[in-house]
Amino acid sequence: MESSVSTKQLSVVSLLSAVGAVVRIGFGRIAYSMPYVPLPFGFSLYGVFIKIGLTETLTFMSGFVFGPAQGFLTGALIIIVSDIFSVYGLGLWTPFVAVIIGLLGILGGVFRRIKRNPSTMFLAVSAVTVTMISELLQNVWFAWYMWTFYMPETPFLVVLVIMLVGGIPSIVTALVNNVVFFTAISPTIIRVLRKEVGVKLS
């Protein structure tokens, strides 16, 4: 992890956060406007479209190129800024989701120590790993939220299973989304950021 953060790095982190927030706001509004279509097991089109975006890709790449702290900051800012301008606004979920996504930025910094010049396969495996961690943590938090405020009479594990089963389409969408973006655009992002900001591999 770098001992200092340059002005250039802060500028790029701000840019990545802004891009991620704008994309998240856009797809959030599209998801919110989706007509209700009855699907099996309580699945919804909203749950699918809300998982499309660049949030986790940009967060992970920021951590991979600049370090864990910058990665965490990128992810947290994307969530906080986009929630401010989202349909639902800031809520109880905001700090929790911000920390969860920020964690992916930390993982980006950790994964860089494993392979500084990632192959397509490494990026694909990274995408699957961080997506599953993110989805599991978000489902655990949401299950706790539902159990605490709406289903206190139901055992927590039962609520968690309901959330996980109901979230299968969202998880699959997030996996496909992140694998595609990690493998398609991340190599270019890494190369450009390293060149423009002057990040060394050593």
C-alpha cells in the first residue's frame, strides 16, 4: 500500500467515483421504471437491472492500481454520491452498502500483490470472487434489515435463505456484468491509469 496519495491520484479517484455514480444513478432510474412483471419465486426485473453498472469494476480497479485506501474511497464515494441523487435517496442502507463496496476496493489492492500484470483469466476469477463476496454481504445485511424491522417473528436463517433464493437473478446478473466488464475494459483502465498517473509496478 502506498504511503502517500498524490494529487493526481485523488483527481483520478474523484473521476472514477463520479463516473461510477452517474452510471449507477442512470441504471437505478431505469430499474425503478421497469414495469411490474410477475416472475417465479418473487424475482423481479428491478432486481436484475439494478445490478448493471460499473460500480464494482471501477472500485476494484482503483484499488488494484492505486492501493486499498484509494479503492475503498472510490467505492464508498460511488455509493454515497449516487444515493444522494437516486430515486430513494440516502437511507439506512447507504453506509452499509458503501462499506461493502469499499471492501472490494481493498480487495483490489490485495489482489495486486498476487499478480501485478493480470491475465484475462485472473480478472475473470477476481470478478467472480469479489462479486460473490459483495452479494453475500449485501444479502446478509438485507436479511438482517428485513428480520429486524419486518419479520422479527421469523428465524433469521430462514429470512436469509429467502433473501438468497429471491436474489438469485440479481446475483447472476451481477456475476455476468462484472465478468464482462472486468475482462473487457479493466486491462485498458489499468494500463491508462498506470501511464497517466505514473504508478510503478514495484
